[in-house]
Amino acid sequence: MLLSVIIPTFNCTERVEKIVESIASIAMCKKEIIIIDDGSVDASKNFLKTVEKKNKQVKIIFNNHNGVGASRNMGMLTAQGDYITFIDDDDRIYPEAYSKMIEQAKLRPSLDVISTSINVSNDHDMVIYSGKNMLKNMILSVLQVNTKSLKTSEYPSGPYAKLFKRKFLIENKILFPTDIFNGEDLIFNCHVLLHSKKVQLLKNKVYEYIQNRDSLMHHYFPNMKLNNALFENYILEVVNLLDGLDYKERRLIGEYWNVRLAMTNILRQDSVKTNYKDDFLSDIRTIKKDLMDPELGKMLNYNFTKDQIIFIKIIMTFPNNIIIPSVKILKCLKHFKISLSSSSVQV
């Protein structure tokens, strides 16, 4: 069995060499490591060439700066493996957990996806999901919507910590969207699950995502509004393809994501050097308007973390002109433990 490991990178650091060493220690299969440089503007290219010379498993592709989605797509189209996995260049992996996923892929070749997370419940460990209803619940979990049968953290929305059958991806023409720069991994996973016939969950510590304060997810950009609008359209397209949801449920999921994205924009405000105060005030008004619907309030209470609920209460309680400085103060004092403040997240 050949495993294709796809690593997109931009202005990489020496950590990429460490991740290559970790991948090399994954047992039970041959490996090809495809590193796609997304138009780095520093000395990364020379460093990557050195990494390639040291390891015969490594193949470097130099690309224009088209974004992480385009880099992953290029890696998929280049890959020759039976299964594909995605790893970011500055994260950490637990090779033994990947070896266990490979073992399952060999034992059960009909699996389209094998996903591992420390958050998988004991009842769901080793379970193979099939059938429209079960996979629908898994898609809802990717959309950060808890169901009675599956919690949102059990199938992470990112592409990491999973093995995807390459033939399955090719036959269904599944790629990362390239017209958005934030949320493309979530949409990719939704499309994967929409076409899947068999998905297995494994409980294990497999991946450590290192929070980088310089990454896209921590910054607000002038075109963030456009990105979010396109992202929401992708979400609505997915929701409309799910069987068993009525009009009210589809509408609530759309409003739920409207609030999530507006909230995330406000939390990114401390990264802004230019004044986008009007954008943030617009997001605050969006949240207050949407939360006039009591059904949406119930949905947020069921799906949001305690810290997210506190943030929503601040927005609903304080005057608009007080909310932005209040959030900045709370983040500086670290009294508000949002996910952005964590240095790493285990999957």
C-alpha cells in the first residue's frame, strides 16, 4: 500500500523537516511525501530542495501563490498513492496512530475515509458509518451542528487526521474550492461525506494543530466579507442536498453560520491595522438581529461552547460602541479563553 502525504507550505520553517521525519516513521506502508510550495517569498525554496535531496520519498512542487486549497488540489492530482492524507507543515503528528489507520485501510479496503480523533466517543470507536442518515449526521457534525448520535468534535472539519481513498476522490471529482481562502477544508469534507459509502471513526491521539498567530485564520482582511458570503453559499448548497431536513432546519443552519462568521470576524479585530469599525459594527448588528429568533438562540445554546455563549451574551447586553473595546480587553487579559488564544489543539 502506498500512502500519499500532501503538505502545502508557504515561507516554511525548519519544522517541515521534522514533520518529514515523523512521516518517515509511519509503519505498515510505503510513502510518498508531496510538498507544494505556494509561492514562498523567502529562502524556503532552497531549504525545500535540501529536504528533497535528503529524502527520496519527498517530491517538491513549486507553485504560484494561489492559496492552500489550490496547493492541496495540485498535490492530489500529482499523488499516486492508494490513500491520501493532508498535513500542515508546522503541525505535529503521532505516527503510531497513522499506522493504525493504515492497518484498518488494509483490513477494510471498501472504506472511503478513515478519520481519527481523540474526541471520538468510546461507543463510536472503530464504528463504520454507512447509509444516508448516519452520513447526514456526520456532515452536520462537520457543519458544527451536534446531533443525538454524533458530536461535532468526533469528525474534525479539517482535512488532517484522515485517510482518503484516492480513487474515491478522483471518481467523484472532489477538490478543495479555490474561490475562498477560509473554510475551504470544511467544504471539502462535506463533499467527501456527501459521496462516501463507508466512513470509519477511530479514537486516538493523532494530530496536534499548532496555532499560528500569523496564519489567515487569525486575521481580518478587506475581502473577508466576500469570502464569508461565498462560504455561506457553499454551506447552503450542502444543506440543501441533505435528506430529512425541513425548511425550518435548513434556515436555522444558515442563520447559525451567519452568526458564527460574524462572531469570528469580531474576534479577529485585534489583527486589523486599518480601521474596519463599520464592518465590525455591521457584524454586531447581524448577530443581534438574527438572535431575535428564539429558535436560533436554542440552537446556539446546544452547539456553542461556554466561552462562545459568554461572547454572545456580551454582544446582546452591551451597547454596540462598547462591545469592540470590551472584547479587546478581555482577550488581552486572557479572561476570555477563545480557541484563538490556544497555542495548540490536539485532534
